[in-house]
Amino acid sequence: MNALRWAVLVIAVLVMNMPVIVTIVTSLKPPAEIMSNPGLIVQSPTLANYATVVTVSDRLNVWAYLTNSVIAALIGSLLPLALCLPFAFAAARRGFGRRLLLPLVVNLRALPLIIFAIPIYLMYQAVGLLDTRIGLGLVLAVVNLPLTMLILLNAIAEIPRELDEAAAMDGARTGRLIARIILPTVRPALATAFVFGFITAWNEFLFGLILTTQHAVPMTVGASFFFATGGGGVQWGVAAAVIVVASLPPVILGLAMYKQIGRAMVAGAVKG
């Protein structure tokens, strides 16, 4: 039975990760082999595609794209935490905004993001935020607000009110209560919201394409520039290599924060 379970597990992992496996394998093949050998066995492995990706040229600079994405994603994931934690506390403990503000913000996220593209572009043009890392990070923060708000609101709502009452009896005010009681208790939820927010911000393509042109181009947009570096059609090996490079930061972050996310999910399931 154990052998059968392992066989089913291996098959499921291979099937679900087949696009990832194919991309990695393609990134290790020279151009000639990509055309002649579509299989998963690499006959002449090479790192030339990765060398092309990491080599800086006048038009292509993967390091700049990665830096832009990291900065914008950090702004887009950390700023919602700072804004939503006080609101989540007020909504969970005082009922502030639960009937109108919370549904309004959450339902706005259900709309296609393209609806907001033209107004945001015109506003950014007026205030000088086009093609800036801060401008891109701010719009990514807005995209992440609804999910962050829901995660933190649910986490704080599950904290027993007796802790608030005990802290109040000790003379703790709201700020001290949030810093000493609420914040440490909802740390797994904060980690979960941060990881999901970072990944969402990292993968955002639309606003990166519309709001940046040169100095703040994110990795999702910059990766598309590598698809035809040799002039003569798509360079599939280089394209696969840049996709692998672009995927590394969120994958590494997810693996590093896996335990925190697991605790938050398990805690929510048990208390729910």
C-alpha cells in the first residue's frame, strides 16, 4: 500500500508540475536541440541561455528588472499590512466599517483591474509617478488591500476578547494593546498576508506594462523582452531561462515562509 501511495503521489506531482519541469528542461537545452528533441531528456545540457539572461546589454538588464520588482512588491505587500492592521482591529473589536467600508473594498477587488488603468495612468501622469518604483508599489498595495484586510480581520476576530479586557485592566491603551497582544498573536496571519501579497504584486503584469516604460520596468514585463534576443523568432531557451529566473524570488519566499503560512491555515481551520 505504501508503494502504491508513493506512486500516486509521484504521478500527481509530475502531472501538476509538468509545465515547470518542461520550462526548466527547455532552459538547459541549446537552440538546435530544442527543435530536434522535444522530450524531457537533455542530451547536451548548457547554461548558455542563463548566461544570455544575466548579461547586461543596452536594452536588456535582468538585474534592474529584478530590483524593480523586489522594491515594488515589498511596497505592495508591506504597506497594506500597515494600513489594514489598525482597520482590522477597529472592525473586529468596534464594528467600524464592517457594514459599508469592508464590503465596498472587497467587492472593488472583484472588478477587472483594467477598469482602473486609465484613471490611474492619468492621475500618475499629473503627479509625476509614471515609471517610478514608488508609483508601481502604491498601485500594487491597492490591489493587495482587500485580501490583506480579510486575512487580518478574520485573525483578530478569533482572538478572545478576554485578552483585551485583561490588558485594559492593566492600564494598556489601544496602541499598547495592538503592539503587545494583537500583533504577536496574529503573526502567522501577517506572514500569510505578506507572502500572498508579495506573490500577487510580483506577478502583476498589467500595471507594470501600463505605468512603466524604462526606469521601473518590473520582471514580469522585462521578461517578455528576452523572447526575441537573437532576431529571427522566439528564442525558446532564453525565454525559458528568464521565466525560471523570474520565478525564483516568490518560490524562495514561499518556501521560507511555509511554516508560518501552515500555522495560519491550521489555526483558521481549527477555530472555524
